Amino acid sequence: MSKAERTKQFIVEKTAPIFNKKGYAGTSLNDMIEATGLTKGSIYGNFVNKDDVALAAFDFNLKKVDAVIRQEMATVNTYREKLLVYTKVYENFYEFPFPEGGCPVLNTAIEADDTHPELKKKAADAIIYWKEKVVRMIQKGIANNEFAANTDPEQVALTIIATIEGAVMITKLTGKLNYRRAIMKSIDRLIHDL
Amino acid sequence: MSKAERTKQFIVEKTAPIFNKKGYAGTSLNDMIEATGLTKGSIYGNFVNKDDVALAAFDFNLKKVDAVIRQEMATVNTYREKLLVYTKVYENFYEFPFPEGGCPVLNTAIEADDTHPELKKKAADAIIYWKEKVVRMIQKGIANNEFAANTDPEQVALTIIATIEGAVMITKLTGKLNYRRAIMKSIDRLIHDL
Amino acid sequence: MSKAERTKQFIVEKTAPIFNKKGYAGTSLNDMIEATGLTKGSIYGNFVNKDDVALAAFDFNLKKVDAVIRQEMATVNTYREKLLVYTKVYENFYEFPFPEGGCPVLNTAIEADDTHPELKKKAADAIIYWKEKVVRMIQKGIANNEFAANTDPEQVALTIIATIEGAVMITKLTGKLNYRRAIMKSIDRLIHDL
Amino acid sequence: MSKAERTKQFIVEKTAPIFNKKGYAGTSLNDMIEATGLTKGSIYGNFVNKDDVALAAFDFNLKKVDAVIRQEMATVNTYREKLLVYTKVYENFYEFPFPEGGCPVLNTAIEADDTHPELKKKAADAIIYWKEKVVRMIQKGIANNEFAANTDPEQVALTIIATIEGAVMITKLTGKLNYRRAIMKSIDRLIHDL
DNA sequence: AATGAATGAGCATTCATTCAT
DNA sequence: GATGAATGAATGCTCATTCAT
């Protein structure tokens, strides 16, 4: 990895939590120089503009989520258990190397949808990728006789994702962990009933 | 209503959709004077600062949602039908006088949670108020023998709310109306199975 | 004149000499706040951007030249004498309220031709307006039997203007006042021979 | 020519047209690295700073003009014909290897006179050198009985130069080639009448 | 009570230049 | 000798807020 690549990586690592917490518009260049200890020139030497950093930060945060999920899924065998990984992880953010500030897809979706088409696109792609992944797992589970044959994989996948994201929002907002536990239990029930 | 009160009301009405779309940080005083046709002095004469307007705009947007829900609920009789009003309304924003920019609780929750304690508080209160309202309806439905006696009202209420908000986010992000329909169908099923 | 109009006028008056000396690109916002004693916000409250000030400053400088020329022309009677006003004025900048930094048309023409289409347009219009004015005076002089009937008014007008501007450039560059005197004498001869 | 000398020459060749079009202040280091394909380090290894390149670029552009003039003058015999070379060349830039962006003396004179003493000095020297050259040709033409004995060589030289530069400015500004033709005809007449 | 001109800190970005490698 | 990452002052511009009128 060249010096430039290391610096880019460093900038992304240090700024990704800020973008995830304060949002794109709420994160200033000054926040970025403070977080990295670098100068403005150094940031602009490695990225073409703030957008460029924000986009890379989103990717970084997303990859972090993905890595946690993948790692946890690798430890279980059935598709039902794999689906249950989602609620397990999202119910216990802090026990995993999850991005500070919560779910980057949710955070980005809400800020970017009316204001930042590029970020919106990235968030939309992430949701669709996530949904497709869940759909495939359900399909395999059906083929495997784990799940009922009449299950609608897309409907189930979207419902799981929507409910998780809603739970994340509610918990972050109210600070009530038992709210999250209750909602996650509903999802677990849904998965058990497949 | 005094002249001052009418002006305040006018400012709130005109700016509320902007705050809901662009967010608190993304809405500038200039956006506000453009939307109202008033002068800066006039806005500052009626509100102490931008925060003050934003808070009032949130209340206004929330009341708009509440009015739609109440009105629809008044047209049905059973508690099951009343619960089904939520999916009906949230699946067809545009057919109701719903706030432009989507669900104000969701929008505000995500932006404000790490940055604006006062707005966060309002959004949290709204969620809790909403949850309590659903809880009470379920309790009454149980008392009424509409719903099974072993239903956990809070868990169901939170799950419904979380899933609706997740559906709103996903639909706005991806633009796929069939995604929303699929998720809302899951919620309707959940309500039917109570 | 409203307060805003007075401030605009004040900004133009104070910055016009700077634009004429340093050019559009060479004049910074800081130069402008220093020259006016105002703040950035005040300048941007009265002009939409730096361009807007530069365009107004050009007009101001041009009007200053025009006023001097008109005033001097009013004191003489024949068209020959009127034409001789140009050399008299351009040979003695400092005795007239002429814009600091020299001829604004020349200064603007050279900077703007490859870089700033709006300013270029203004300078081009000024040159064409100037030429038309001289053409009309020559035509009237011919009609009046002051000048030879076979004079080509446009050729003469353009030659006078080109030579004056060349003289201004050479004098400013070399600092040699006798160079200017020599060139102006050639123009005067040309006018006498019409 | 050493490697270093070749690189210097290469940088000057590639940047000279940019300085002539955009001016000293308007040409950035980035313009220079783009034009040359070299790195910043490479430019700073061969020149002490931007000034240093600008000065060399001016010399390069000037030499280019001079070469064209010399070459054309070599093809004719009388001093009158030699003087007429100026109008011929300046009337048909594009048929000669003339610097892109027009006359470098004029361009530099206007930008540098109030802002850049070193460049101003170079432009002033160029004008004086040019004038001296024309003066010498006229003196020889007088000695030769080509021109009238009472001709004032310096006045004529300065007038020719001023008028040419004015014509260049007017044409570039207005885009009217017939304006240039008319002015050049006046100069040709002046030369014929010597 | 309402105006709108003025404020000045803050914004993202570009600049010419340096210097460790 | 050449590289290119880093610098930090300077750029044009927007912001929420104030206050004399």
C-alpha cells in the first residue's frame, strides 16, 4: 500500500464515524481535520472533495457491518440460524465492531434521499443487495426443506430488513433497550415460523 | 387569533415541508424567507431563532399525520380495523394530506439523534405517544375479545411502528412501491393474526 | 437614493480603481473589504458575487472616462476640435478626473478576452460605442465641409482609437511621457489632415 | 543541451501559450503540470518558482514573434518593405508561427504594469527594443533616400507600434477582422508616405 | 412591530511552495 | 534529480443572527 493509499485509508477510518453520526451536511472540513490531525491540503490532496470522502466513508461503514454479519454467519450452519444472526447483531451493536452512530444505511437513507443523489444511490444499492442476500438464503432454506415451501422470500426479506431498521431508529431515539428487544423478538418469531 | 399568532402559523405552515425534506441543518434562513415571502426581521420577530421554527414545524408536521390517522380511524369500528388504518395510510401517502417529505418522526429521528437534543426529544416523545396509543387500542381489543388474550400489546405496538418506519425508509430510498406493499402486507397479516 | 443604493455606489467607487489596476482575477475579496472598510457580508448583501461588483466597477470607470470626454467636447465648436479632445485628455490623464489605473477598456480587454466573457462583452461594446461616436462626428464634419469628402469615417475612427490605446499601453509600461507626446502628435496630425 | 536544459526548454514551450492566454495570475501550477505532464517537483527542480517560469515563457513568446518578423524581413529588400512586414504579420497571425493568445508584449504589459515589476520590466524592454529597431530601419531608409529627410524616426516608430498594438486589442476584443484590416491600411499608408 | 442592512464566523476549495524519501 | 504527499494561507462565498431605523 502506497503512502497515498495509507493516508486515504486513514482519512476514511477517522471520518467515517463522524459522517455516520453527524451526516454529510453536518460534517465540516474542520471536523475532518480535527478527527485526522491532518491539514485541509492533505485531505484535498487525497480526495477530490468532501463528497468523495463521504462516499468512501459510507463504503467503509457498510463494509464494517457486512464483515460483522459475515463473520457471525460463518459460525452457524442452518439458514434459519443464519437469518437469526441479523437480530443478534443488531440487538447488540456494542459487542461487535459495528460502526459508531448506528446503521449507516438508515442514517444515509434519511439524510440523502431529498438532498444527495449519489449517497442516496449508494444507500439504495446497499438495501437492495441486503434484500437479495436474504432472499437467496430463504430460497436455499426452502430448497433444503428448512422453510415452508409457500414462503414468499422477497416479502419476508423486506419485512425483516424494514423491522430491523425501524427498531434501530426507535432504540437510538428513545434509548430504550427493551423496546429493541421486544421488536427483535417479533422478528425472531417470524423467522422461526418460516 | 392575533396578527402575531397568524404570522407565526403562516411561517410554520410554509416552512414545515422544507424542514421535513431538507432537514434542520439543510434548511437555511434564506429557504425560509423564500418559502414565506417574509423578511428575516419578520421571522425573528415571531420566533427566537431557527431552532424555534424547526421545533414548531415538527409539531405541525406531526399534527398533520395525527389528524389523518384520527380521521381515518373515526370511520371504522373494530380495533383491528383501527390498527389497519396505519398500513392503509402509510401505504398511500399521496392520497392523504400527509406532510411532504414523508414521516416527520423518522426524518427528525435520524438527523437529530446525534446532533440536536431538543428535536430528538420531540421525536422520541412522538414515538412513545404513538406506541402508547397502539398499546391502548390493543388492550381494548383484548378486553373486547377481538384479539387473543395472550397478546403482548407493547411488543406488537413497537413491531408495527418499527416495520412501518422501515418500510417508509426503504420505499423512499429505492422508489419501489411493490416493496412497500409487500412489507405492509406482512403487517396486515400480523394484525389479522392478533 | 436608498441606503442599499448608497452602499452599492460606495462599494463601486472604492473598488473600481482596484479592479482597474489589478484586474478582475487579481482583485480579491480582501482587497475589496480593505478598500471599503466594509465586511464580506455587507458586500455580498449588495452584490450577488465578485463578478457583479467587477461589472459595475467597469461601468463606473467607463462612465468616468465618458464624462471627462463629454465635458471637454462641450467647450469646443468644430468637429476637428472635438476629435482633438481625445488626444488632449489621454495625454493628460492626471489633470482630469480619469480612472486610476488608466484606460478601463484597454485593461479589461486584455485580461478578459480569454477568460471572462461578460467583461469582454462590456469592453467590446465600449469600443464599438466609442468608434460609432467618432464615426458620427467625422460624418458631421464631412457634411459640414470641415473634413474632405473622401474621408473613410470608420477607418479613421478605428485608427485614432487603436493608436490612443497603444499609446496608453506604451506610456504606462515605459513611463516615458515623451513617447506618448510623440504618438499623440501623430494622431493630431492625422486629424488636422482630414 | 543537457537533460536539465532540455526539461527547462520543454516546460517553457508547453506553458508559454497558457501564460499568454490566461496571464500570470490566471495560470496556476496545476495548469502547468497538466500542460507538461510533469510533476510539481520536476517544475520546481528546474525553476525556482512560478515567476521564474513566467519570465522564461515571456522570453520564449517574444522570441517567437521576433523570429517571424526577422524571417519575413529577410525576404524583402527596401526599408519600406521591411516596415510593411509588421502590418503583414500582425494582420495574419494564424498564417505564421505566432504565439497563441496574441501579442505577448501587449498581454504582459497590461497585466503586469500595476502588479508584477519584473514582468513589466521585460515587457518595457521589449517595447523599447522594438522601437529602436524600427528607428534604425527608418534612419537607414532616410540615409538611403527611401524616406523623406525630415522624417522623425522615433515618432514614426512609436506611432506604428502603438497603432499595431491597439489594432490587436480591438480585433481580439470585437472579433472583427475588417476593423484590423482598416487600421493596418492606415499604417501602410503612413509607411508609404514616409 | 417590522424592516433589511450589516455582521463576522464559518463554509468548501485552491493556491504556490516545501521537503522527506 | 525527481517525486508527490503535505502544508497552511488565501480564495470566493453563505450562514444565522443583530439592531438602528
